[in-house]
Amino acid sequence: MRKTSFLMALAAVTSPCLAEDLGPWGEPHLTPAPRTQAERERIQAATASPTDFSAPNSFEVRSAGAATQMDPQPRALFSTPFPNLPADQKLDFTLGEAMFEKLWVQAPASTISSDGLGPLYNTRACSACHVQDGRGFVADPQDHKGLVLRLSVPGKGMQPEPNYGFQLQTRAISGHHAEGQLSITYQETPITLGDGTIVMLRAPHYAVHDGAHGDLAPDAMTSPRIAPQMIGLGLLEAIPEADILAQADPDDADGDGISGRPNVVWSHIFDQPMLGRFGHKAGNPTLRQQSADAANGDIGLSSTLFPNHWGDCTQAQVDCRTERHGGTEAQNGVELGDKALDVLTTYVAALAPPARRNASNPDVLRGKEQFHVAGCAACHTPAFVTHRLPDDPARSFQLIWPYSDMLLHDMGEGLADHRPEWQASGQEWRTPPLWGIGLTGQVSEHSTFLHDGRARSLLEAILWHGGEAKAARDTVRFMDPSDRAALITFLESL
């Protein structure tokens, strides 16, 4: 794919503070060492699409290069640090894990960095949504752990729903009432595969009830979001921006039907536009901002990046905005102080992807070939090489296999939420990384997928693909059953 003038303009806008200007966990540092011509040739060879499917690619088993967890414990498949993490950062990782698992309480409390919950919130701990650092799920229509409902109304930029803000908070501290509750109903539709097999796809329908401030605005836009898995995020942050932009083709100049494009979002750290990388629509540019944003919206914690002590409370929620908060002088007046945010971000950034399993299995190799033949790799880019980062050895110059291009793609009407986010349209989603997807059942004790957990299997997830992915979906739909089974076996090996 070729870069257009739009992408070159984007690079010019964001160039003062691109990802390559970020040090450990999103902090500014010296520019990375430039790649030599020999390194560029090595990278091109290492990340090129395979032509021989009789054996795995070189180093493919190491999903995250030297940061791969080669022998993870069954009870901590997604919860171990990069094995190459320097000793000083391992201590920060351990402290960050405690922050990630902390149950926040209502202010005031006797312990600094324990109070500040709410007043409105969805959860009391990061780990309550990202159970064992895996993805959230919808157990049944009334039990949707790790699912939140984003809100906005049309206008210049993203505008909050006037009474409920940017997110429906379903819980509240004492003395306050939750904003409302979310219910889900499903309508099932049969899809017939080429061999006559029928697969039932369930389409969710969401409703807000018991609203504390009446109905949502008539023009309110909603977007359900499942908490994503946490592994490898720091490595995604270390992918050179130029390598991501090089794959974008917003006008489909090469005519392959794939029009991936970047999201450009606002950096609260650098006070300027940057490439979005994190979230279902790539709505945050760095892990530090992503972590602070989630703490503010989901738990109600203020930070120097999101200083509102009341979290997502709107101007209409006067009692919420005047409630006592947990900010202290020792934390610069906020509830999640910079040091606490530092270690939390270290933890989030340094969770190691597990090694590939059964990469040499004949059925896995056959499925890998079908993955490429169907065109899945056009969006789920298998491999990247991270920046060479002298001050950040754990993430420096690693060959990684995330299976994502980090770009936005139109996924069709079936998956549309009709809620824009920065440059992302109501039908666009960032390509989710696939590494670790085959371990979902073991980590999260469920196997539901997509941005809202509607798909109950990997095959269902594929069959929901539309828009730019329609051709790939139809190829899978009409595959020989043994080839389709091999494709699923390959995905389960990731």
C-alpha cells in the first residue's frame, strides 16, 4: 500500500512527538537510534509475507521476541512481566500490579492512594474488568462484567451526552445513585456455510433503564465496549509510527479493497495531535493516557492528565461534582498521583505475550496458509520490529507477532456502532491484535469475541466481518470444511 498526501500531512502534524520520541511507558526521551540500511533489509525479510507454509517462520514461536513468556504458569498466562525487563522496572511492575488490583474506596480514607472512588463508577478495580489481564465478557444479559456503554451526541468534536456524560456509570458511592443500568437482548440470525452447516449469529440490542436523569437525549449515540486483553501493549507502543502509516491506504489506491487509515487523537501529555494506538477505535495515543483515561471514566479517579475529581459527572449532576474527593497535597491534589500512575503504566506496558503453541503442527501450518489465502493478513499484519531504544532495552528492536496493523477499517453495518471517535467513523474499528487469542478460554473462562462480546466462537467472529473484510469473510464461509477447521486451529495457536 502507498502513503497518500493525507498521510504525509499527518506525519508533519504529529512529527514533534511521535511514538519514536517516547521512552519507557510513554515518557519523552532521546530519539531512537536510526535504522541502518542493513537493518531495514533484515526487517523487511523478517516481516515479509511467507511463501512457504511447510514450516513456521523463523522466530515465529517467540510472539514478542525477547519479551516473550516462554513458559507461563497456567494460572498466570497473561499476568507475567517481560522476562527481559530490567531489575528496577520489575519492582515498578510489582507495585503496578498492586495498583491494578487495588479496590478503591470512597473518600476520605486513612491511606493515601486508596480513596477517591466515584462518585459514579463502573468498577472499583482495573482487574475487575480485565480479569487475569484478559478480556471482559457478557456472561448473560444481566451480567456483563467488563462491558461499558460509551455515550456522546453529535457536534463539533466529541460531545458528551448532556445528562450522562461520555459513559454510563452503573454504580455509585453512598449518598448517590447510579446513572442507570444496561440490559442486553439478542436476536439470532442463521448463516449458512458453503457445506450447508448453519451457524447462528446473535445481534445484541442495548437498552438503558432506571435512568437517574431521565431518558438519553434523542440524538444520543451509544457504543458498547468490552475490556480488551492486556498483553503486549508496551510493544505495540514501540512500533515505529512510520511502519504503521506505511500500511495505510485511505483511498484504496492499490485497489485491493482494504482502506486502512490511522486515527489522529489528542495527547494530553504533549498537548498536540498524535497517532492513536489504544482502545477499540484507537482513541488514545499512549498507554499512560489510556490508563489515566480508564481510571477517570471507569473508577472516577482524578490524575494530572484527567484532573476532574468527579470523573464523568456532567454539569447537570451538581451533587456529584461537589462531593468530597480523595486528592491530597502529597499527590499534587489528585487521587491517582503521578508516581502511582507511573507504576500502573509500567505494569500495563510490560505484560508478556505467551509463546506460540503448536506452530509446527501440520494443521496449524495449513490454517496459516488459509489465513493468508483468505486475505486476513491484509489487516491482521503478522509482524513488526520495534524501535531500537537505547534507554528501553526490554522493548528495543524486538521482532513481534501481534497480528494487527493498528489501523482503522470499515467493518460494515453489522458491526457498526454509529458513534464517531476522533477520525474513526461509526463503522470503523482498529484491527485488534490476535496474539494470545487462543488462550481466551483458559484466561477468561469464556470464549467470546469482538468489541462487545457478541461472538461466541472464533468462527462467529469471522462471520460478523463486513465492509473491507467482506471478501475475506466470504472466502472463509465457502471454504472446504477441513480448510476452515485448520484456519480455526491456526488462530487457536496464536
